Amino acid sequence: MSSLYLNPRVLNLGVSSLHKKAATSSMYYQLWGIYLPFFLIRFILEASSHMLVVQRKQQSQALRWKKLNLVQEKLVLRFFL
């Protein structure tokens, strides 16, 4: 019969530790709920700015090739005409 006896202090410690774990985990979830949108917005802004930089580089490279092709065409026309 004594083995079935549960000490109230042990029960209270168990409940309080579970409550602390639940409180800290809910705090983490609340922090993620607060900060996650900011992280997502920052990620989207950085990705879009990176895409704009890549697009500008590609456009400038295409413009360089276009100018180079025009110069080559002028040289070829001068050479043959």
C-alpha cells in the first residue's frame, strides 16, 4: 500500500516543471509569431533586390555585347567597302 502513495511535493514539482516547459514553449511560439513575418519580409526584400542587381548586370552585359557587335559591323563594313 505504501508503494501506491504519491508524495504531493513530487506531484507539485512535476506539474510545475510541465507548466514551466509549456510556458517557455508558448513564449517561443509567441516570439516566432512576432519575428517570423519580419524575417520573411526581410528575406523577400533581399531576394528581390538581389534579382534586380542580377537583372541590371545582365542588361548592362547585353548592352556591352550590342555595342561590341555594332563596332565589329562597322569595322567589317569599312574593310569590305
